[in-house]
Amino acid sequence: MFKSALFWKVMTLLGCMVVLLIPLNMLSSLVNERSSYRDDVEQSLRQSASGPQTITGPLIAIPITELTTVIEDDKEIKKERRFIRYYLPENLSIVGKQTVEPRHIGIYEGQIWRTAITLNATFNRQLLSNDVGPDTLIGTPYVVLAVGDSRGIGKVGELDINGESYPIEPGSNLPGVGQGLHAVLPVKRLQDEKLTLRFNLDLMGTKQLAVVPVGRNSQFNLTSNWPHPGFIGDFLPQQRTVTDSGFSASWQSTWFANNLNTSFYDGRIIDVDHLPAFSVTVTNPVDQYQLTDRAVKYAILLIGLTFMSFFLLETLTGLRVHPMQYLLVGLSLVMFYLVLLAVSEHIGFNGAWLLASLVCAGINGFYLKAVLNSGKVSAMFTMGLLMLDAVLWQLLQSEDSALLLGTGVLFVALSAIMLLTRNIDWYGMTRKVQVPANGEIQKDPERFRLWK
């Protein structure tokens, strides 16, 4: 076996494919590097504008001082316990209208969103009056609203409480959450039969917008001009509509589902950064870097099928292809992915794929015409490469059926190889035959040669 020219030819071609893994690995690293540059743009926008936003509130915070009398050494001693009690709304309704704006840094793109928000909340008066007692002192109440990044706070309207307007001040006054808004609530308002709050807020951010459903019954309605929302979070929207011009979504939850009423007590908030929330993410569609990275993973399939086609051509005809020619064709297929990456940054993935396919198939057709000494065979290989590029493009576009399509391609390729080689005597390719001229045993030079 080790003296067989066929064996060494196959080993040589496998070696060529292993060598081509080196530039493919370098190309994969380049794709990851360019993708990280794109991620740096998103980080730059976050640092220059504002980050993801999480809205928590509105809540009513009431400073409370409890007076207790204890007897120590037969003496009555007055002791005070001070804390802040937070009251959550019975009903919370938030409506937002979001506008997503693309921002460019060089050739890379990120997004900033702006959302006009209207908040409506009602509070249970009975709960607010439960803490009023003879041994209880109540401080000045205030309404609080926390956000993730206060740099994104734009225009803020006045707080409307039961038809009267009150100014809003910066700072949330929530322990451990300094970013947000608050407004002083007159103590007399705690005696109103019904306490209804309403105000408007313009908020800017990047990536994610989240709303913590602090109300006993909470609802969040959002419309946006962005057609690629991500609804991965603690709650999926009850209703959503996504079109090419944007999306609309509606969330709803209660304390029975989120248990948020137990997260606020005695001035302490349980891990405010990890409270369950309605959330939507301004996600990018599968971009050219993700698609190119997936395409590179199919490169070995493209190269392997091309090499197999040349090998069958050698086996079935008298044409011979040198391993160096195999390697050059393989490098041109690797160059296809480099052209794809470079051009896709400027004209998009689909246009870049078409251009790279035409350019690389054209240069291979020109080269193979000289190698194979046949314009007809060269044209057939060029068309085959274009068809294979089309199949690979379909694999990338059909992620859900990629395995099925890939399996189909391999099955068709294997079937074609078996069909074309079903009558080949592989042992006979290097069989020794008697040459009548001198009676010596020699290898038949017409059966198989390693290369020219």
C-alpha cells in the first residue's frame, strides 16, 4: 500500500487540506477581531451617551420614626427606630414610544434609542394610613423613580397628583440607587381618598430598555421603529407585532407572578439590579461578521468537494493536476472568504457574497483553462463553483434547516462519486504488467501517475 502512487496522491491532497487550515484559522481570527471593533463602537456609544436603562417605580417613600418605651433599671427609656417604608402602586401603566437612531464611527454602526414615556400609577390609601399611630412620627413623603443611567434623562414633565402639579427633582433617594428622580409629596395627600400619579419622561439609552413591574397590576406598552427587537428577559410580551417598519409589544404581570411586593421593606431593597422586569433589546440582525464566521466554518466543505472533483477528473480521464495546483486553487477559495469579509463591511453581506463568488470563480476558471487544457472542462468547474457558492449561501440564510441542507449536499456529492467510480478497478490502477519488448515487469504508465 505504501508503494502505491494512489495512496501517496491521496495523502498529499489531505496534506494540502491540512496546510489550508492555517490561513483559514488566521481568517477566523481576523473575523473575530473585526467583530470586536464593532463591539467597541457600541461600548463607545454607551460611554458617550448612556447605557441600558431600567425603570423602577414610581414608589412612595415615607420616612417613619417609631417611638418605643423600654424599662431599664426601673427607668422608662424612650427609643427611636427610623426607617423608610416604600409603598408600591396598586395599578401601574407605562406607555412608551421609542425611536432608534443609527450612529456611525468609521465604517461601524451602533444604535441609540430615545423613548417618550408616560407613567400612570394609583396607590391604595388604606395602606398608606396603616402606619399612622400614636407612637409613630411621619416625615416628609416623596415619590421616587429610579433609572439605570441618569445621563439618558431628557425632558421631564411635572408630576401630576390628583390634578395638582408638583416639581420633580434629580436623584432617586433609593438606597444604593442614586440615579433617577424624586418629588416631594405633601403629607396632606396621604389623606386623599384616591392617590393618582402621572408624569412624562424622555429617556435615552443603548441596547436595553427594561421596566420593573412594581404595581400589584402592571402593564407596559411599547411601540418602536426598530424591526429587530429582542424579547429575551424575565417576561415575554403578551402581545407583539414585528414588521419591517418596527414593532409593538405589550407586557402584563401581577404580584402573584413576580412577588415584587416582598422586595421592598423597611428602607431596604432586595438586589434592585436583579429585580424581574419587562425588557426589550435593540438587537442587530445577524450581521456580516456573524455570517462570515459561519461561512468560514463551511470552507473545508467547499475545499474538500473541489479537491474531490479534481481527483475524480484525474481518475476518470488522462488529465493530471499537480499538488501545487491543488494548493493554489485551495488558496483562491480561502481568498473568497477574505474578499467576502472586506467587501461586506461596505456593501453588505449578500452583495459581497455575490461579488466574491463571481471574482473567485472567474479567476479559477481562467487558471483551470491552462491547467486542464480544456475551456469546456474549465467552464464546467466554474459553473460548479458558482452553484456550490449558491448552495452555501442558502445554508447560511436557512439556519433552521442548515443541517438538513448540508446533509443533502454531502449525500448528493457522495452519491455522485460512487456512481462515477462504480466500475473503476482501484487495484488495477497500479498493477504491474508484463511488457513484451524486454520481458521485464513494470508499472503501466497509463494506469495512474502521482502527478506530472
